[in-house]
Amino acid sequence: MATKIHIRGAEVVTMDDDLGDFASADIVIEDGAIVSVGPSAGIGASRDSAAAAAGAAAAASAASAAGSGAEIIDGTGMIALPGIIDAHTCLWQTVLRGFVPDLWPGAYYSEFLPLRQKFSVQDNYNAAWVGGHEMLSYGTTTVVDYCHNISTPGYADASIEALRAVGIRHLFTYSFMGGFGDRFAGLEARLADARHVYNTFHRPESLTTIGFGVDSIGAPDLARQLAFAREHAAPSCIHVNEIGTITRLAADGLLGPDLLVIHGNLLTNGELDLMARAKMPLCFTPTADTQGTPADVVRRAMERGVDVVFGCDVPCSIASDTLGQLRVMFNVQGYLDGAMERSFSTVIGRRPPVRQGLPLLTPRVLLRIATIETARVLGLDGQVGSLTPGKRADVLLVRKGPFGDSVADDPCAHLLLQTSPREVDTVIVDGAVRMRGSVMPGFDAATAAGMVDASRRRILG
């Protein structure tokens, strides 16, 4: 693996407010960290207002890199941006991808989740290995892997070992949610396993950090689980699919910025106000949370100051394509914005006029949420989320496309609305090239197919 990488001539969206965007820039990476970002030689200043000093430093670093055996990546015709961060996905489901083709009828609960009792430790490994590579292929460099398929010691270890082998950055969320196949003797036995996983794998300086998923409201051990997470200063999350959960948590003094709410379709405005005061974020999973469910919570949350992030959630139903989920959200929220505006004002023509907060989610806003804002919510913004010198080098390069798109008037809009997964070219995680030319060196399709087939045979019988 090259210790120095020099990306040349890419159009760059840094998500760093001081650096801005560049029409053509070089990115120099050394020992896994970003050394410099600045205009390519002879190109000039940034799209916005990058300092001339940054350009000079970048040019000097680029010259140094070029003369010291750096790996050169030609970014011409590509958009470079920070790697995408998925805030909530259940990778253990990947070996049964497509088993639930439609979430609406409820088979996820009645038919799919009971299959957890058939999973082996090896199946957890297979799912995380295949799913981690799938996420990399779509440009996701960090995943919050929520695992509620831990029935005995060893299951979480296997998932984490697979993610480490893949080389994707991960916040592994050890879920305390039991259910089918749970063979722990009780809460203390499960906490002992969780403690082992945290002590063994949690390394903030590495690609692996550990968080915890607490049980749903009404579970007798919820407060103890949350206390355990806070004893370890670890982030946690809770699934909220009903009215009143946040009110009850607030009454018990359990709210906090370290507790991420998942879904939250039915949250009331009063509950969102409680979350805002507690600086408590919300993760919305676009496809899963728009199939027959109310989806207006994103606007209501953001208007009240609640941080909103996005995730794929269920590989048993959808591809682990976080950028694809942002595209879903762009379209769903655009429809909701128009419907809302027509409900409260007189609209002449097809679309209401643009105003402050309308539309709510532009392509740039969505990509900013999926990079620097999600990194901030997860406590990772000191490491990743923007192409800032000194941060770890998680970088995504997307080709502008084969149809004459040599210039993107708005790189964020172009990336979200004019490209597809086939244009994801290069993925770098912590300075390691995990995909280049749309090929992942550490991935073999036949091996993946064999792993999935073996797991499906064991689970489905």
C-alpha cells in the first residue's frame, strides 16, 4: 500500500467552509492523512474563496509528493468529496438481501426477524464481509453497523473482524435487543459480552469504534443498558416507532446528545422540542421510513433544531447504497415540501416559489449531512467528514459521466442527480485505496457469492 497518494486535477467539494470548492485541485495524502488540498498548477483559485496560501501549500506538497514515489491518481473528469457516512445499517442481513422485497406488508417482523435463530457466527461474518464491500462499492467509507443479531458470545466479534478485513471505517453498534435465538443467561451475561467487545475492539485511533443499541421503550432493562453505554462514554441509539417514547425517556431523565433516535416517524412536535433541548439527533432511513409511513418528521425535526442524519437500514430489502438513499430523500422531501406549501398558501403553477427553507433539502445540503454533519453527530468530525488537511483521508472520487459532462455547474447537484453507482470510481479509507477504476482489489465476486450461498443454505435450509 502506498504511503503517499497524489490525486491530481479533480473538481473538489471539501465540505470545509474555510477551503470551499475547487474547480480543479490536487489532494495530497501521506500516511493515511490529508496533507494538503489546493488548486492544480495553472488553474487558479477555488470556486468559492480558498486562500492563496492554501494553493501554494498544496502546490508545494504536490511537487514533493510527485518527487517521492507517491501513487498518482488522475482525477480529471471526476468530483472528489469526503467519503459518505451511513448513520444506520444492519449489515448482518446482507446474506438474505432481497428476502423482504416490500416492507409494507410486515413480513420483516413476522417472517424475517425470526430467522435470526438460524444464523451462525460464520453467517454474521459472511454478511458483514459482503455488506461492507457492497457499501464501499457505492462510495460509503463509514458505516454505523447496527447489529441486533447477537445471540451468544462470538457473534459481534465475527461481524467486527469481517469489517476490519474489508477496511471500511465502522462504528459497530452492539444491540441489546434480544428476541429469536437469544441464548444469553440474562442481562448480566449480555453486558459481560458487550464489555468484552468494547474492551477488545474499541480503538478511536483505528477504523473501529463501538457503540450500543438499547432496547425499545417499555423494556425492563432499558435504563440499565443506557447507563452501561454512558459508563463507557459510548454513543447509543434507540428505535422509536410510536408516540410517547421521548416523553417517557424525558420523565426518567434519560435524554441526551449521545442517544440517537432511529426512525421517529410518529414523533410529535412536543417530543421533537424535547429532543432539540437535549441536543438529541434523529436518524431517518428514507426507503424504510417512507413505505406507507408518515415522512414529514424530517422537516419538523430540522425546523426545531434537531440534527437529522440518514442511513440505509435494511439490506434484506434494499441495496446498501447510501447515496441512493439520499436520492430517495431528495425526491420524497421535494414532494412533501410542495404538498405542504399548497396546503397553506395559494400556489399558481406547478411549483411554489423558492423561499428560505423551501426546498428543505438541496443536493448540497444532503451531501453535507452525509459527510461532515453525520461525522459531527457521531463524534467523528475530528477525524473525517471533510477534506481538511490533518484529517484522515476518507475520499470518494466519482466520474462526471461519459456523456460530455466535463464541467459540472454545481458539483453536488451533478453528483446526486446526474450520476449513478457505475460512476463511483475511487474509494479511499484512511489513506488506503479500497476501490480504483470501479474495481475493489480485496474483493472477489465468486467468493462473495459462495459466502452468501452457504449462509442462505444454512439459514433457509
